[in-house]
Amino acid sequence: MHYIKFISILLLLILNSCSNDKKISENYIENKDLETEMIKAYNEGMSALKKGDAFFAAKKFSEAELLYPQSKWAPRASLMSAYSHWSQQYYNDCIIELKRFIKIYSYSKNLDYAYYLLGISYYDSIVDEKTDLKPLLQAKKYFLILGKKFPETDYSLDAKYKLELINDILAAKELYLARHYIKKQKWIAAINRLKNIVTNYETTIFIEEALHRLVEVHYIIGLENEAQKYAKTLGYNYKTGRWYKETYRVFNKDYKQIIEIKKKSKPKILVEKIKSLF
């Protein structure tokens, strides 16, 4: 009786084992077939991309990812789909794909490239930087993330250069608005714009004029101590620049006259020196 029971248990184990082996074999074959189909779709996408048919390429890359999402090719296919959209200036589609990639494939070794391409997509989608700042701000956001997470990559170096250009555009926009508010005598609004440049865009070429305008506005509204504070900052950092001379004129109304006298005297001295050589 015990022997029969033992045989029964052994038979069940054997059957289970065979069943499991069959499942493993079927899964292996099925996975191999999926991988073959996926690689085929991926290669078709690459071929279409080389021919310039980015729309069809993106479609095939997406198909490759869906066929075998757990394979190592899936994140590559997703990234290539995004690149295909970008190559034909379908920036919105590229951005959607890249955000999905970053969410799903956060472990990918190509994550740095995904952040870079995301920033570039926003950067390239700018139509008019004077009116539409949202793409600029989004590009700046992802370039900063890239620099923080992957500071040593080539993508990060290029992103740093792009950040400088973005900051120049944003600072120029702030200065444009500040000048507008000054003309309208909206002093507080102008000061806020100028202070934003000093605080957030101090490395741009617009910092000198921003400091001068802060001197100018504070002097006009009677806050001379504040005006002198910004004048000292301007003088300490940019004493030889044009805007320091303009600032000096705010406090010294005779400055222009002194300059004119000096300009008139220089040619005379030069002529006398030349005559003395003969």
C-alpha cells in the first residue's frame, strides 16, 4: 500500500516535471519567435530611417518594442522611435515618447541621451523666443537635470552650452520688459525684472545694463542709497564698461562736459608732440 502511494507521488512529480519542461520549451520557442519578429521590425525601422521615412520608422520601432517589451531591445526601440520623430521635427511626438522612456526605462544606460534629446526637442521647438518662453524653460529644466545626473558626459557639455544661450535669451526678455516698464514709469515692475537678471542671469552679457538700470530707477524714485549700492557693484565688476560711465553720469551731471573737454585737449597735445619731432 505504501509502495503504491509512493509510485503515485512519483508519477505526479514526473508528470509535473514533464509539464514544466514542456512549458519551458514552449516559452523558449515563443520568446525566440518574438525576438525574431522584434529584430525584423527594428531593422525595418532602421532601413526606413536611412531612407528618410521617419514616420514609418517610428511606427516600426514602436512595433518592435511592443512585440517583446521585456527584451534588451525594447528600450533601444523606444529611443529610436523618439529620435525618428525628432529627425523630422515632430517635436511633440518625440517629447511624449521620451517622457515615457524615462518613466519606463529609468535603468537604461542611455538615460543621459534621453534627457539630452528631450531638452533639445524643447529647444528646437521654439518658434518665437520673444513671445513663447515655455519651451525655453522646459529645455532649461531637462538640461539642468542632465547636468546634475550625468555631469561627465558629452551630452552634458553640449547642454551646458545650450543653457548659456537659453539664459541669454531669458535675460534679454527680462531686460526688454524692464525697459518697457521704465518708459511707462512703472518703477516697481521694472525693479523686479532687473533684480531677476541680477539674481538668475548674472553670467549673461545683460548684467551690466541691468545694474545700471537699477541705479537709474532707484535714483529717480529717490532711493539714493540703493542706487549707490548697485553703482558700487557695477563699478567693482565692470569699471571700464560703457554702463559704468552711464551710471557715473547719473550721480555727476557734469561728467559729459568733462569728457568733452578732455576730448578737445587731446588732439592739441598730439599735434604739439608731432611738431616737436621736426
